[in-house]
Amino acid sequence: MSAPPTGRVYLVGAGPGDPELLTLAGARRLREADVVLYDYLANDALLRHASPAAERVSLGRHGAGKLWKQDEINARMIAEARAGRTVVRLKGGDPSVFGRLAEEVAALKAAGIEYAIVPGVTTAVAAGAYAGVTITDRDHASCVALVTGHDRSDSDPSGTADFAKLAAFPGTLVVYMGVTNAPEWSRHLIAAGKAPDTPVTIVRRCSLPDQQTLHGRLGELPTILAPGRMRPPLVVVIGDVAGSSDDANWFTSRPLFSKTVVVTRPAGQGDAMAERLADFGARVIEHPVIEITPPDGFAELDAAIDRLSDYAWVVFSSRNGVEALLQRMQQRNRDARAFGNSRIAAIGSATADALAAWRLNADLVPEEFCAESLAAELSREAASKRILLIRASRGREVLAETLDDAGAEVDQVVAYVSRDITAANPAVIEEIAAGRVDWITATSSAIARSAAVLFGEAIAASPNAPRFAAISPITATALRDAGYEAAAVATDYTADGVIDAMLQQR
């Protein structure tokens, strides 16, 4: 039997923290990977780019379990490649900037393993964008030096750095990994001639929603970075460009910066809301509290599809209903012609947008996106008309009851099942109980009720209980019935409306 073909290793830069700063090349290599070896500086969210079948291997976190040694990492990369697998070694920042790239490349070359390097955004560069520190400036700094504050020399406290040259450097110094040794390297810089009052800016967790930016002077660093005061990852920018003490840059002045929001929509449906919240500066945790599944059987739905053209109106009360019906029609090789002359109603703009994605235009969207408003408008011509309601396995009956009272012949078909999630993610429960969550969203009454049950004990234990944001007064009522007042209630009953309501309450 022949040996399996040798795989390849990609050394990929993950960027400084924000998962959107990964390069397109990095995302492609993650999609192709059989194995992802990732370090603690690489944002876990980047693993979404990897195939579900890919093996994900954490190389450890400081203070949380075993940290892999470099020779162990090298050996694992080589072993996986020799087994014919494609390996991504995902490294924080840029692999070539204090990422021990040379050691990994040397090991791969010695083993005869093919490799490629995908650069990433390094923190020194990102600090210019995210911390308001222009690393270069034509008036103050025309050059930059990247320096490690964690020298590999153990015998000499000053390490191998030439502090005289660094002190005389005519531009900006950016010190990586300098927390533990800050008293030593700052003292050596000053002793070598760098003025104690040289401005410094410390940027911790650059580009992330909990980024910290502190300004001070070189002589103050031993106090600012005293043990226990600030933890890595951080960089220290030293030079005239670091002189500003104004933290109100575009990144930190966003309205939801430093706020944590739990988005509770079903899996796969909260991404757009999460992205908009992130644009406003929020740290977003996605935790579905309900799940959407197909019905137990399709007999009733298939029968409704076969007689769609018999109805005067086909009414959709959610985006999920649109997807459930149209996907089932597609599976049965049916298309829009099945609607015949039936007219289509949508409860709101999101539902209408879902229809538009299937090349169907809603004939009716009420001004107020709720069942009462939709029922009122349909009732004007409902008498003696056949109307089909595409609905969930649970929900309010107001639409059907109002149309029935108006003289319509109403049929309802369950297109999808809505169920409560009964087990919460322990990490999210811990965040809520510790008081680190500011908002929980509720974009339907079912979500409101399930979130109240799922997170209730953690909210009660929290020293800083999160606030709820509701998509409508009806959802706010569901929250109230569950024991919580909505601090923000949307006036436009959409996910964007929920965010706008939150922004008004900050």
C-alpha cells in the first residue's frame, strides 16, 4: 500500500482581534482546512470559516489549562501534514511579527512539508485605526520600530535589545508582550537616554468591543502595568504620536461601545442583527432561545401547496413561514406559478423581504407590523373569501379569529415548529450572573418567554441585571407577564427597530 500524499500547512494571521479583520485569503484557507491549530490570541469566531468536519485544536490559554510548547506545535503540524491533511496554523496578528514564524518554518522545511504564509493585520498597525494613535506622522515620526518586551535571554535582565539605539530611535516604538517586564525595559530605555516624560499609549485587546486605551508617560509604566492591573494582550506605543489623551476616537465613541448584548434569535437568523450591533460597538453574544424545525410530517403542508391557487389570499406571519413553505415547494418541484391568482400578504417588512428573495412581491404589508394591523386591513375584503394562513406550531390566534369574525373562510397550516431551548450555554449564564451583560433582545413573544425562563436564575443572581429590549408592545407584554419590564420597546417592529430603541436608552 502506498503512503498517503503529504498535506500542506498554512500559517495564517488572524489579525488583532476583530474577526472581520481576517483576510479573504485566510478565510479561504480555513474553509479548506482538515485541522485548525489555533492559539489564544486568535478570535474563536474565526472558526466559523472552517468546515464543520474540520478538527479544531486549541493550543491553550494563559491561566486556563495547558499551553502547548513550540516543539509540540511543530510536531503536530508535521504529523497532520504527513497524514495527508491540510493544516491551518491560526496565529494572532501577523505570523511574522513576534509569532515564532521562523521556528515553525524551519521545522516544516526540515520535515519536507510544503507550507504557505498568509499575512494578517498586526496590532501595531491596528492601533492606528482603533486607538486614535497615528503610528507614523510626517511631523513627529517617519519611522516605526516593533520591539518585543519579552526577550528570550534569561541570563541578562536587559536581554539582547540594544537600548541605546532604541532610546535614540527617531520615530515610534511599539512594544509587544511587555506587561510582565515593563519595569525592566522601561527603566533600561530611560537609563539609555529616553526621556521619562515621553508619551506612551497602552492599547489592550485592540479592535475588540472591550478595548482599553490608556495614556501616560514612559516613567509611569511600572505603575500603570503593575502586576494584576492590566493583562495581555496589549501593546505599548512610545513616542510623540502617543501624546493625545483624547479617547473619543471613532472606535471607542460608538454608542454601544463596551456594552454586551445577547441576541436570542433562532440559529442562523441573528447574524444581521449581530453585525449591526457590532457596528455600533457592542460585544455580541448569540444565544438562540428557541429553535425552528420542520413539522413532524408534511401531509398538511403539501395539501395546502396543492391548492394554493384556490385561495384569495395567502398570508405569511413570519419570515420562517416564507422559508418553510417555499423550500417545501422547491423540494416538490413547484414554483411561483402554484399561487395562481392568489394575492400574498406579509405581516411586516422582514417577511416581505423574505418573499422578495424568492422573487415574490407582497400585495399587502400593513403600516404597523403586527397581527392586529394585518387582520384589520384584510378584514375589509375578507367576507366570503378563502384565506390561507401560513403559521408556526404555536402563536396567537388573533389573526385567524379576526378574519373569521369578518366572514372569511380561514384555513391554517403549520409550516414549521417553534420549540424552546431548554439548556442554556453555561458560559453565557456565567456572563449574565457576573453582571457582564447589558442587554438581552426579545424579537417575539415566544423568544421573550423562553429567554425569561432560560436566563431567569442568572438574572436574579446578577449584581447588574441586564435590560430587555422588545420588538413590539406585544412582546413587551409577554416579558411583563414573565416578570420583566422591557427597558426599550421598538416603534418600528423590526430587528433594526429594536436596536434603535436600545440606542435611545443608552
